[in-house]
Amino acid sequence: MKGFTLIEIIIYMALLSLTIGFILVGVYQILDSKTGVLARTSVEEEANFLMKKIKWALTNVDAINQPAAATTSTTLSVNKFNFPSNPVVINLSGSDINITYAANPAVILNSEDVAIKELVFENISSGSNPAVKIKLAVEYKPSDLKTMKPSTTIETTIYLRKQ
């Protein structure tokens, strides 16, 4: 007798279905993991870029206009030495960070892939030692992730030098 019986064919089809099922689950998990890693990387890069831009605004500062000493604010306003477009203003507007030079229109600093959850500037200047404490919280915006949205919080203190 040559060929396969009906039971053998059913068993082989079941084994083939299970194998394909396991392969599809594995591929799906790999792709989902890749999306999560890319989202976390995007959030970290965006937070680092924003912090570098804030640090740039705090270099060669002549005066801190806002926040006042010993207060906090979502707006940082400074005058820079020998900078023709004073004041430089960085502020939180909804879920975006804006930067403004003098009376020019505001420019959004962050990409549309992230939402700014928190931006707080604290003027901790004491006497002749000007300093600003910064807290920045960034979250991934697109909702196509199946897992938690990646986010990061950076806190730092910038001590300013007098010219």
C-alpha cells in the first residue's frame, strides 16, 4: 500500500500549522521589540537635543529675566552678551517647547514624535553665583506602540559664569 492515510495527513497538517504559528509569533515579537527600541532611542535623542539647546541659551548670559531669583517657571528668558536678538526666551506651550529671539516668531524645538510632559526652570542664583536648575520630561507621542510609551526625565543644574 502506497501513500498516506488520512490520519497521517491530519497529523502533518497540525504540525505544520503549529510550526508556522510559532514562527509568526516570533516574528511579531521581534518587530514589536524593534519599534519599542526605536521609540526609546527617539525620546532619548530628542531630550538630549532639547537640553543642549537650553544649555546653549544659558551660555554667555548677561542677565536672567525669568524666572526671578528663588522662583520656578515654565519660561526661561535671558539676555546674552553681545547677542543682537535679546532676549532669548524658551517656554513650554502645550506639549511643545518654543524658542523666541527678540520679537521674532516662536519656533518649536521638539519634533512631532514627542510630547513635552514637563519643563521647569528654577532660578537658584545666590548673590554673585547665578544658576538655573532645569527639569525636562519627554514622552513618545505616537500611539502605535502596544507596550508603555517610552519617556525620559532629565534634571540638571547649570552654573553661569559672569563675563
